[in-house]
Amino acid sequence: MPTQRTVTIIAILGLLAFILGQAATLHVHPFERRAEARTVTVQDLPTAETLPKDDGEARILDAIAQAREGQRFANVSDDDGRLLRQLTEAINAQHVVELGTSTGESGLWFSLALRKTGGRLHTFDIDPDRLAVARENFRKAGVADLITIHEGDAHVEAPKLTEPIDLLFLDAEKEGYDAYLRELLPRVRPGGLILAHNMRRPTPNPRYLEAITSDPNLDTSFLLMDGAGMGLTLKKR
Ligand SMILES: C[S@@+](CC[C@H](N)C(=O)[O-])C[C@H]1O[C@@H](n2cnc3c(N)ncnc32)[C@H](O)[C@@H]1O
């Protein structure tokens, strides 16, 4: 029979083991604790944020923040915009073409990359009022010299460009995406990218989806599908 003293020692040792175990778990980052338990979801991840590397970048990020306080229309989210910048900078794009300027938010994201690659953005919109706001946003951000604004129907105006396109961003009227692809794919250089906004919401154009997933010359992924959704299509070399 264990004596009263033995029982007390065992209880104290048990309590100590419990306290040490709890202390050890306190050193595990909350994210690791959650990740052990199940598959990680987007909500488990730390918020990705673009931190300004220099004054020029800080000025552009400020302009984006200010633009977001105005009318948003269906402009890109921060996650979408960050992806535009990352891909533009990664492929060292010199010639970026955007259909659907709106008030210039996506253009500002492109400019974060273009000031480093030495490239240009040609951006098209049919709405002069939105373009006036975009022009002012580009001026505030100090990037007006990186961007050429074209006013008019992008189906008519964009095919007038003659330079090879490194990155084409489709973000004008959704029902026109398949026509834009037909009109501009020949201008995209081999190894160039076609990005298409709104592959999840609003409902994507089925003819465009068919075109980018059934052509052996193209290779497509769908990204950021927890938001508006982005199609990323490589024109194979
Ligand atoms: C969703 S907004 C673009 C958002 C912008 N890319 C951004 O993220 O900041 C779509 C724009 O396409 C423009 N648009 C619609 N049809 C067009 C056309 N046929 N040609 C040029 N622009 C057009 C609209 O005026 C609108 O400003």
C-alpha cells in the first residue's frame, strides 16, 4: 500500500509534468498549433502586405490607399494587384497592356514593377470620367511617365499597338474577353503572360474559359479563387 507521502510525491510530480507540458506549448506559434490540427486555410495565414522598400514605392502605395477611399467600381483587390506586380517584375516586363483602366488602381500596382523593369504600361478605357481620375492617381503616385492612357473602345484601339506584349491584362467588359484574346494573342510574345480578372465573380465568360483551356499553345492556371479570381495563361514558346 502506498503511503500518504508517496501519493503526495506522485501528485506533485504529475502536476509538475502538466505545468512543463503547458509551458512547452506556449513556445509553439499559434499558427503551428492550428496547422498541426488540420489543413491550413487562407484564414490561418498571416496577412500578406506590400511593405514599401523605398520612397517611390511608399508614394505609389499611398496613392493606392487613397484611390481605395474613392469609388471602387470593380477594381482589383490588394491580393490581385500584388500578383500583377509580382509577375510583371518577375518576367522583367517591358511592355504591359491593360484593357480596363478604370480609376487606375491596377495601373498603380503595375507601376510598382515597371519603375524597376524600365517598362511601360499601355492602358485602355472607354470611360473618360474614370480616365480623368486615373490620370490624377498616376500623377499623385509619381508614375505618369510610365503609363500611356488610351481612350476609346479597346477592341478598336488596342490592336493598333505594334510592339510585342510581355503581359496582357484583361479587365474590361467580361463578355468581350474571348474577342480580346483573338485580337491580341498574336501580339503577345512567346513566353508572355495573359492575366484575366474575374474568373470567379462576376460569372466568367465561358467562351474565354474554353479558349484558354483547350489550346495546346497555352497553359492556364486559376489563382486567387477565394476572391474575384485570376486566370494566368502562359503563351508557350
Ligand atoms: C473592372 S473595371 C477595370 C478595373 C481596373 N483594371 C482596376 O483594377 O483598377 C472595367 C473597366 O472597363 C472599361 N470598359 C468596358 N468596356 C470597355 C471597352 N469596350 N473598351 C475599353 N474599356 C472598356 C470600363 O469603363 C471600366 O472602367
